[in-house]
Amino acid sequence: MLMTRIFHVFVAGGLFLAAVTAPGCSEGIPHTETDTAGSLSLKDTLNTTLCFTAPGGVRILDLLIYSDTLTKDLISHIRKEKPSKHLKAAIPGRGDGILVAIANSPAPLRVEALQRFDSAERLEMLYRDEDPGFPLMSAVLSIPRHPPLDTVTVRLTPLLCRVELACINNRSGSPLTDAEIRLRNVNARAQVLRSDGFHIAESESLPEALAHPEMMLYEYAGTIGEEPCLPGVSLYCYPFEREGPSDTELVFCATADGTRREWVFPLPPMQRNGSAEMLLSL
């Protein structure tokens, strides 16, 4: 579920696990298949229909299946391109399984680095690789063999959080032109399976470093006068806990009476797939 919070803002005057790689690096690992259509059939398996729900598009889907044992070893890896919402997959093994689903990884997963479930828990993704239309998403769930389940719902959740600039009230006394709205000190990386406790160990502030700079920067071409401005613009960041002056913030820059001015608005703490609606008074 998308979490939405509204904030009125007023101002005066980890460990990085290298687990993505180029194709062709899957030697010496448990069963791995790449499949673009149809069903998979493996020896000693339980055929289960996986029904996927996701708030964004899915280009690539990686399924990692681990044994639900003390060591939680990797049993199988399946990578599908353009998967359907209803996917029949073979869940191997004689006991219960743990299914990890990762959508839209920018590069093939380096599966030899993900031999146990705890290594998947440490897998990090980079904010600069994100695409809001096809965001990095994940899900983790247990699949019991007794009783067997014919259908399992897999709810993919994005890492990205939405920052909606809903309204700008210009109380500076001067028209504002050439406005830029950007995010600064965005969490640069996050563990893709984590649900909370995100901390900023490294930040990103340069839109040009991103695959999609529009996640961080919006340029407003009009003039902001006395009437409220309703841009309806969404920027995107990674989740974070508020910890100090290096936290993620929204920066509003504009020209007033020939002078370039800047207003800075700290963002509230954000959980994955969270949303904050910003109502700015300048």
C-alpha cells in the first residue's frame, strides 16, 4: 500500500554486495533458467501459479528460490523477460521454500554471490539506475509444500518514494521566475529486500548522474506570482530515516528582482514506496 503524508513547510527569508553483472556469469551455481514464455518444469517440483501485483511496469523478473532450512541455500534462479501477471513456476525441493522476487534489475544478478538467503538480504540497488516507470521492486514470501498452494499472490513493492510538490505559495513579495525544484542528499543505495531502517551512508545530489534526471530535478518555466501555483510535479528518492543535516531535502531555486534565491525544505523520513505531499510557503 502506498503511504501518503502531507507536510506544510514554511521558511523565513551500508555494505554494498556486488551482485549484478554482465550476462554470462552464471557458471557453477544451482539450477538457473532464462525463460521468456511458457512454464518451467524441474525435477521434484511443485508447480505453483504466481500472481503478481505491482504499482509499476515490469520488464525483467528474477525469481530466487531458497530452501527454508537453517542455511537457506539457493535452489533455483529463474529470470523472465516481459513476464505475465500470472506465471506458472516450478518450486523445487522437498521442503518449504522461500521465494525472492526482484523486478527490473538494471543488470543480470550475479547469482554466485547470492548462494544463501542472507546474501540476498544484503543485496543493494543504486538510486541512479532507477526508472520511475519501471522501478526496482521486490517481494519475499514463504511457499509451503504441505499443504501445497496452487496459487500464490506476489506483491512487488518499489524502493522509490514519491515527493509530490502540490502547491507553492509565494509570499516573498516579488514574482519568481526560472524556478528549479530539486532533491539533494538523496540516499544513493538501498537494500532491495529491506522494509525499514534505511540509513544514508552515501548520498546523490547530481541529476546528470542519473539514468532518469527527472527523478531529482524539475524546471518550471512560468512565473510564480501571488496566486498559489499548483505544479503537480513528482520527484523520487530512496527511503531514509531522519538522522541529521545530511538528510534528503527539497531545494527550491528561483529569480526574484534579478537575484537568484534558494529555499531549502527538509523532507520527512520516508519508508519504501512512501509518498509525501509538499505544500510550500516561500
